[in-house]
Amino acid sequence: MEADQPRFLFLLFLFTWRLSPEVAAEVQESSDGSAASQKPVSLTDVPATMEFIAAAEVAIIGFFQDLEIPAVSLFHSMVQNFQDVSFGISTDSEVLAHYNITGNTISLFRMVDNKKLDLESKDIESIDATKLSRFIEINSLHLVTEYNPVTAIGLFNSMIQIHLLLMMNKASPEYEESLHRYQKAAKLFQGKILFILVDSGVKANGKVISFFKLKESQLPALAIYRTLDEAWDTLAITELSVERVQNFCDGFLKGKRLRENQASEEKTSKVEL
């Protein structure tokens, strides 16, 4: 895998520019806010914990042996900031043993690629609100993940090598229905393809759109990309349907292309980054 990494670093560069001061300030502001009424779910046994994880696209559990450490109150404060993430907490010895927890640990479980990520004792001893927020935001990949400079890092840390991008303006009247259909299609390719939403109404996202040789007049559109060999394809759409997304993905997985991606064309796109 290491030999393959340089082959998609140019696209990774597109996705991981430095956080703008506005975005960084927003993360800090939300982290400093007062705790809301929401609380993590208390997980008192192994079956309840397994059910909790299975029911969530992204679940974060604080496995704590000591509830007096600063990280516990910090963990509680995160609940209000991430409304689309399920938070749980457990001190039960059997639960901790089941998940091989040997010290205070914060674990993130995500459905999209069946991955578990841990912040262990050494990590959380000195953690602050900004660092914990960033860990959650970077790694909270959903069946459909909205692209931004933070989630992009988590997308490229996933072992799933094929990414499907829906490039569409979120202000469009068709957006809500299109997103609903896109989410339904994502369930068909869980563990095989990462489904990403790129808001074409965000100026900074123009780099992603132009990489795939698309213009604003051709949107909305789908673009599919394989990190291993940089193979990609696009499909302009007037109306998004589950069947159309499925056929486009199936065709790519079978090696079919709707357009020819000439090597010279791809090299030209790299020079512009």
C-alpha cells in the first residue's frame, strides 16, 4: 500500500488545505459552549453496548475506569456539538473487557467501513476540547459524508479506495430529495464505496469540480474515483435516482467507463494544483 500512496497525494492535497480561520473559530466556539441537556447514553452491559453501536452510523463511547478525570466532563460537553453522532458511556468491567479496554479510552465506531478508532489513556490525559472535537469531526464518516477540509482527512484515512462524489448545490430545490435517494444508494455499497457530498455552492469546492473536468453548467453530476490507480469517471445528471447511481457504480466496479480518461489529460490536471 505504501507504494500506492503517492499516486493520489495530489487529490489528497485538494482535500486537505489548511482550515480557514472562520472554520477553526467555529470549532473552538462550539467547543467552549455551555453543556446542553443532552447526555451520553449509559451502557451497563455488553448486549446493550453492541446494540447501541449497531444502531448508529457513528457512535462514540467513553470507556472510563475513573469518572473523576477531566476527560469525562469534556466528553459530556461534546454531545451538544455533534447532533448526528451517538454518544455513550460505560464503566462496566464486562463491557470494557469485551472491547479490550485496559485504561480510560474514548472509542469511535463507524458503520460505513466497520472501523474502530481509539483515543487511549496516554492520548486523553492532556486532551482539550479543540483536539477532541477535531478527532470526532475528522473521523465521523457517515453513509454520506459532506466534504470539507476536516472530513477529507478521515475520508482518505479509510481503507475504502473508491469514492463517489455527488456535486450539487445545496441551495437547489431538488437537493433534499436527491440527498435522500443518494443515501439509499449508499446503503447498497456500504463497505465498498465511500459516498461523498460536495456542495457546488461553496467557492472553495471549485478545485474538486474542475479536477473532474466539469463545469458549473454540467452540474449536478456524479464523479467516481479510485485512489489505487487514479481511475475516474463522471456522469452528468438532470435527476438523481437510486437506480442511476447503482448502475454508474456497478459499471465502474466492472471496469466500464462512460468517458475515456487519457493519461495526458490527467497529467495536465495535476500541473494546475
